[in-house]
Amino acid sequence: MLTFKDFMPEVQKKILGFPTDYESIHEVLTRVKRWIEREQIQIINVETLLLPSMPSGADEAAPARMTAASNSMGTFQVIRVWHYESPPHQSAMTGVTVRLAPLDPAGTP
């Protein structure tokens, strides 16, 4: 199934509980590369999004609707990775096969 994962810059420094410094886009890209190597997924596309604000901590993805804030001071770069979701792991096959004996015309083996 087609899906995506967003990588937001993580807060590096807070003053009085407010974020004042975020990791660079190069640091975010390093996290993306590590995730791709670890997950062994099939990548379709990688893109950069510019957001006027960071999503809240409960949100995992960028907001679907963006509104311009009059007091917006800047933007945030987010890396979005489009990929195919891996199918769930299934139980291993035993390798044992069973063959059915051909039936005779009377319907008995």
C-alpha cells in the first residue's frame, strides 16, 4: 500500500518551555537515511515540504490544510518519504506438501 512518513526537525533547545532551536535539515536527512536503511523499504519519492508552523506533538504528519498566520516569522523544512508499506509478516511455511491420490471412477481413493 502507498504511504508516506514525515520527518520533522527535532527541538534542540528550549527557553522557558518554548522551542528556540531546531536541528538542521542535514540532521533530519541523516535520520531519514538511517530509517530507510533500518526498515528496508521500497522508496518511491523523497520531497521537502515547507510548513509555516510545526504540527502539535500528537500529530504524526504535516497538517492537511495550511493557513498563513499574520505573525508567522518563518517556515520549517520537513522531509516526506513516499514508500510502499511492507506487507505484514506471515507465518513461515513448513515445506510439507500433501498430495491427494487420484480417485477411481467409483469416487474412492
